Amino acid sequence: MLGSFPSPVSRETGFYYGHPRNRFWSVLAKVYGEDVPSGIEDKKSFLKRHKIALWDVVESCDIIGASDSSITNVTPNDIREVVRGTAIDKICVTGKTAGKLLKKYVGIDGVELPSPSPANCALSFDELVKAYLKVLK
């Protein structure tokens, strides 16, 4: 699963989807019928159990706050190199911007999941879970 670029809170906490209002961890917990993982080690264990790898399309960029729409001066991560020789069978992106960046800078199409960001209020929690279930289960 690939995001676009970590939010300021995620960069501060040192792990993915670190903002307490981001619904990523709650959605995954619901999809897999588990409690919401807390703390970095718990989240890493959760990901390993469910064979999910997390990374971002963008290694570095200019960004205003957490606004994906403000991303400029992109240096992409070398996703092709990481995927080569692995058993990865599906690349998902968490939001439209991550999908566009993946296509533009890496030349790969990802399976687009709705963004779990609190800024994406168009979808309810249950709608997010339903969308993630279709792809992950």
C-alpha cells in the first residue's frame, strides 16, 4: 500500500498514518476483525500478520502542511526496485493523488483505495471499510 507523502504528524511520530483522526488503522482493523493497533510495534506486527507493506510514492517534495494538492518538486521512491523479486501481487494506493503520482513518476498503475484522511469527509467510515474490503479480502 502506497500513500503519497507522510503528513507532518506522521513525520513527527515516525510512522505511517500517525494523525489520530486519520482512519487508516481503524479501517484496516475493521477489515481484518482485529482491535485497532496502538504504537509502532503493534502496527508493524499487524502489517506483518496481514502481509501488508506500507511506503510512500514520494521520497521528498515541497508540500504545504498535509495538503497533497500542494505537492511539487517531487523525488519519487524507487518502488520498481523494491518490488522486483518479491511476491508482491497487488499495489494499492491510498487516494487519488498517490495514484496519479505513482503513474506519473513510476509508470505503474495502482489499485486505488479511497483516502482515509480526515479531509476526505465524502465517505463515511463504513463506506471506507466496504471499499477496502473489496480490495483486501
